[in-house]
Amino acid sequence: MASYQEPEPVPVRGVVVHHWSRREDERLLTGKGQYVADIDVPGCLDAVFVRSKVGHGLLRVVDCSAAREVPGVVGAWSAADLADLPACAHTAADLQDLPPVPHTVLAKLSSDEAVAGREWPALVKDRVRYAGEAVAVVLGEDRYRAEDGAAEVTFQVDPLPAVVTPSEAAKDATRLFEGLSNIALRGETGIPVEDEVWREAAAVVEGRYRQNLLMPTPMECRTILAVPEGDRLTIWSGHQMPHRLRRETAALLGWSQEQIRVVVPDTGGAFGGKSASFPEFVVAVFLAVELQRPVRWIEDRLESMMAATRGRGQDQRARLAADADGRLLAYELHIDADVGAYPHLGVGLPMQTAWMATGAYTTPRVHATVRSVLTNTMLTYPYRGAGRPEAVMALERCMDMMARRLGLDPAELRRRNFVPPESFPYTTPTGRTYDSGEYARALDLALETVGYDAWRAEQARRRTDPAAKPLGIGLSCYVERSGGEPGGLHEFGSIEVAADGTITARCGAASSGQSHETVFPALVAKTLGVDVQRVRLIEGDTDEQPQGLGSFASRTAQVAGAMLQHAAELVITEARQRAADLWDLPLEQVEWTDGAVHAAHDGAAAMDVSELVKATGPMRVEDRFETGMAFPFGAHVAVAEVDPELGTVELVKVVTVDDCGVQLDPEIVRAQAFGSALQGIGQALYEAIPYDDAGTPMLNSGLLDYLLPTYTEVPPIEVKDTCTPSPNSPLGAKGAGESGCIGLPAAIVNAVVDALRPADPDLLQMPLTPDVIWRAARAPKQEETR
């Protein structure tokens, strides 16, 4: 299990950061949390959706008449019954504010162009394009009656050929939209590499990699409760971006944003899959307003596995060139990305893979191309790591192949090509400007922690023992982007001081399990020098905080935390100015210490901020604060033992070393790293969505078919960190929540390749199931060159 060692507190601009007791634990662990399903609203109707099990076909007829006769059913509708039902909302959020990347070309520069002619209906009108797409909705007095009604809805779908991989769909033999290509967007970054570079290089390696489609699988699935209140509407939802949900709901209804209130209660995880206005949300809101009754939809697990967003899903071709000394010369990455049946949510997401293609290395020539391709699957959307795990997998697998080709230790090849610390800020050939880093330091700590030399010695011993199980050691070094893109690196918030001494911090973020309730009040308290019990946090409520962006892209500490520290400093400035006016003193003679103002030269003139509010009136400061991009990094090592007969992989040891700059709460950061590592293990060894020929996911038994690592599959994981503060955020913090998903899968696959040494490493594609391992173990072996 992870070895948690508390680092020394780190001073940051007067704020000492360390671990604070989590405020939310007692409430959540004793069953006192309030989720959307717990909210009791009189007269609430429950929604159940009727879904197609066919992945692609023509919808001929939907008959809801029998459902309407079921006792307790209030109504049942198909798209034909709801002529005014709007299509699913979309914005340019996935493509807007593209960073100023040199040599970047996008054939389509707005989601409007990609979406035109490919609108996503809230209920299917004429053509089903993915299994799980809703053809009807039933409202009942409770969920049980609604389920009974849904069972009575009949419909017919005439099947069409389905395409479920991007490479197959890109051929356009089966088109999802008549007259339109399945390729919704083309993009590239960097400069094409000349042919002579490949011809003259001492070594060139090539690989093909499939990034398996994954499900975010939070504990709580998607939820919405729409409560009409005259000319206003309150929406309760476990959502990552409440202000976006408000904005898009207002646009759908043709209302002003002031008429919509969105509240995010306790939320059981998200991992990127709760950021959109989904078709089910559109239907629930529309019917709530039409009927003037509350409508709730709670997605169950099987429904989520059928119709919730997917992650990853890329087919990649990569090529890497190096000279005889192991210095990288060029890297090329071609991406066919599965964006699902409609290009609304993640059509621009694969550009993140292209922009991060260079990883931690000073490769002089890099070129990456992207095709975002429509397939008969549910839509692909950001999932923990969002484009960066895909970039790391392709590059790091190529690095291990190159090490074998040149007869170098994989760690040594990486050391020779790291961006050196003195080169920061460093602009990559794909246009990213890395803020800070000490990549070799992270790798060295990972190797020291795992006991690298000892494992290499054990590996060598086993290779001389025919009875021993093969052992492999896999490395992966990663760089990722956190905080968001330019144009989205800001957050809104306020701090209010009451006469009773209570300090209320408001923030435009929304927690889905990141411990905002603990970290943000403690950060404000430390900045102001007051007891943390005086500070409370309000977030996830658009009435309380009218503007905000939300929680995504590992931006909690880097962006929202910096905003709250900034607001606290504005409180100090405001308090000093008020005291100066009250005491008729120059501002420079008034100081702030431990939540109080006092005159520098008059010990008698001192006043707690609460007394100052009583004397001078209410105090509230609010602002919008912006930071720069940050680039966390790290090195992961996996030691794997493979059983060639059973096809099983046992992770004997896993070490993660991550650098997210300054950690506001090291214990929470370690928990995030540990959880993310488990999800990375899931991608490498267990998780994938299997489809049949009709485009139907074969997941009838739920999580018995879609495997997740459980407690019994958790290997010994040691979590370590280094600290390279970011100059782009006043806290020095970088994103911390996605590291294991990004770096660990490549380390695990490299370890298995290292153990089995197949002549064709492309045989080992994720997930590394027993069948994949068994076949690779019987394939021709590659001769070892080192």
C-alpha cells in the first residue's frame, strides 16, 4: 500500500500550507450527505428513458399509448409527441480559446462548423446512432411506476451497419449522417518531418497503439432535479460546471440566466463525465417547465454503462528517430480519435494529445495530426487526464522500443533527452510553453524508491531460470497540462466578513470530491491569520456566486485556490484602508496581523476585523482572478510478474513520483495520486467497452462485464513527490488530480513488454487481458541487445 510521509510545511507568500482535518468526512461517512436523490420535493415526478439497444438504425415507430395507461404514470412521450423539444445544447467550449500554438492548423475552428448538420436530438427523431440513445421518456409518480410504464413502450429500429472504431469509421463506408463525412475535424501541430531525417537517423522505431474506450464510473451516476417556481427554475445536479449548465439551460428555454438557479449538492465523483448539458437534462427541464411540476432523473448503473460519456478511444500511429548516441531527432504521431456519434462534447479534445506529444523531451522535430471521427458509440468527453494519457502512452512505448533498439537502459535514454531545468520556460515544437520542471530529479527518486538495480538483477536471474515467471520493469515519464486553456484560466469569487466574526468565502468552482470544503477555508484562514472555524465556504450555487467556471482540468488549487488567496488579500487591503480612515492615519501606518488591524506606532489602536465591520459597515470583496497554464510532471515505475500459462499480470511494485508544485494539503494530494493510479491500473489491465457487430456494448451484467480494480487487485503502491513551484500561479501550485491516469498505464504496459519481449510489441494493446498476454507469450521473441 502507499507509504504516506508528510513533507515539511512549505511557506508560500506568507501562507504555510499543511494538512488540515477534512471537514466533509463526518457528514459523508455517517450518511448525512445530501445528494440529488436525497432531495425531497413535493409532487416530484421521476423520469425513466426508453433506450435503443441497437447501435445504428432507422427509427420507424414509437408507441407510448400502453405506457400512459399504467397506474401512476403521468405521461409518456417520444420525439413526435414533443414538437417543441429543443436539441441538446452545444457551445464552442471544446474548441474556443485555442492557445496561440505556432504551426497549428485546424480545418474547422468552431464547434458550430463541426456540429452543422449533425445536431444531437434530446430524443431520437429518425435515426439511432448509438446504443443507449433515448427514443422515449416516461414520467411516473415514483421511479417504480415510471419503470413499469417504460416497459410498455414499443418501438422498431431497422438496423444499419455500425462502425465502432475510428479507423474503420474514417473510411466513410458507413456514414452516420447522410452526405457528411464521419471525420468531423482535422487538426495538426508542429511541422512535418522531412523524409531525409528518417532515412539518415541511426535508429527509427514505429508503433501502433489502441487507446481503449473507458467509462469514468463515478460512485454516483448522472443526476438532475428540475423544480419550476413560477417564472424561475431551480436545477439540482451533481455537475462540475454549474454556471455552464445555467447558461445552456437558459439558452434552451429562451430565458434569461437570472431566471435559472443551479445548485450542486454533495456529488459522488465525476472524473470529467459531468460537465455537459446532456439530452436527459434537456428532456427533464423541458417537461418540468411544460407540466409545472418537479422532474427528477437519477441514472442507474446499467443505464450509465450504456449511455454515459466515454473516455480515451484513439487509434495511433507513432514514429520516433534517434542518433547513435540516443539523442532524439524527430517524433511523429497520427491520431484517429473516437468522438462518438455526435461531435458536440469532445470533438476538439484530441488536440490535447497532439499538443502534449513532445512529453518531457527536447525532440527538435515533432509533428502530430488529428482526425476526430464519428462512430456508433456514446460521445467521448474528458475523462481524468483528457488527452494527456494518450500522448504519454504513444511516446513512452516508443521510448522503450528505442532503448532496446540502441541497447540502452530505458532510464538512461530518458535522461539523455530530458528538458534541462535551466531551459525553463521551455516552448515545445507543438507550441506548449512549459513553466518549470526537474524531470531527472523525479525519475531518479522513482528509481531509487523502487530499487531499480535490484529488480534488474532479479530480472536477469529469472531469465536464466526456465522455471521462473518472467519479470519486467516499466518506466514512464510524463508532462501534463493543468488549469485549462487561455481564456479559461480564471475564476470568480468573493469573501465577506460579518460583524459576528464569521468569514464567508464564495467560489465559482463546484466540488465532486476534491475536498474543497476543507482546503479552501483553511487557505483563506491561513492568509488572513484567523482560526479556520471562522471560515465557511459556499460554492456550487449560481444564486450565491453569480459567475464561475467550475471544477475541471485539475484547476482547484492552481486557479480557484489562487483566486481565494487573492480575495483574502483584498480583504486585508480593504480592512487596512478602513482602519486608516477610522483612525485618521496614513495607510502605511496600519498593519494586519492574525485577523486584526493595528496601528504600527500605537499599540492601543488595534481592532479585530469583526469589530472593524461593526464600526464601518458590511465588508465584502469580490473579483475575477486569472493565472497562467501549468505543466505538472512525474515518473512512474511498475514491476510486473507475468504468468505465460494463465495470461495473468501481477504488479509486484508500483512507484509514482509526481510534481504538482506546491501542495496545499499533502495528504489530500497523495490520496488523489493514489486514486488516480488505481484508475491508471484499470485502463492498463482491466477496463474496456466491448461491442458486438450491431454496435451494442456487451455489458449486460454490469460491472461483472466491465472490470474495475477492486481492493484485491491493489498492488503495493508507493507515492512520492518532488516540488517545483509554478511561476504562473501565486500559490506555486499545479494540478494534482490526474497523475496516475496519465503516467502509470504506459509504465505497466512497458513492464509487461519488458517481461515477455515479443518481437512485435504491438501485440500488447490495452487492456492487457489474459487472452492478450497468453497470445503475446507465444509469439516470436525479440533478441535482447543490452
